[in-house]
Amino acid sequence: MKLLIQRVSEASVTVESKTVASISKGVLILVGFDPLDSIEDINKLTKKLLSFKIFNDDRGRVGLSILEEKAEILIVPQVTLSVNTGKGNKPSFSQAAGPQKGLKLFNLFRDHIKDSYREAEAGIFGANMSVKLVNEGPITYWFES
């Protein structure tokens, strides 16, 4: 499981010219899954993600977590986080979870965020999405199980 987290002042996802999800101050989470990922990986990374210091405190230093800041969350499935780019000039999807497992894991991750913290906005798994964001800081973190 791979997460690319970006602190944003706003972010949105559009599918076929319709906005399907949007947030203001919070985090945009791009998520990709590997074939061996499990609910244990989701639990572990969700716990870390929610308590990881991403936002500025009252002294202007990165010292507040998503939980402490009560930040909004936008989750976007992105299979290309799990592709192999090591050989040649074409991505290999052999290291990414297949579509059925990827969808199952994406839904589990989204639901786990909701159960652990709050409702999360989300892109649509398998759709051709346009993602807009204003990255603040810029602050971007990479997590992997």
C-alpha cells in the first residue's frame, strides 16, 4: 500500500466535467495498492496517517496532525503509484493489485478513515479523473506498508 499525502488549502476531483468530490483545508491522499496488501496494512497506515504531523501549529512549525487540526480528507485511487518503472520506457502494472482487489482495498481504506476519524470525500475507482489542488507549504509525504 502506498500513500502520497499532500497538504492542501483546496482540492477537487472531476469526472466527465462533474465535480464528484471537493475539500477545503485538509489533505489529498493518492493511494495505490499492491497484490499482497491487506486490512492490516490499511489499519497500520491509517493510524500513522491520522497522527502524523502535517499542519502548522501556532508557532508556524509543522506540529499538528490531521486529528488535531480536524482537517478534511480527499482520497483518490491511483494505481500508478504501484507500477514498476525500473526497466524500459513503459510502466509495468504487475506489481499493482488487480482491479477487483484494488477496488475492495480502496473501499476498505475509505471506510476505515470514516470509522476512525470522519467522513472522507473520494474520487471514483477506475474512472478517468481530473484532480485539482493547491498544495500548501508545499508539504508532501510518502507512506508505504
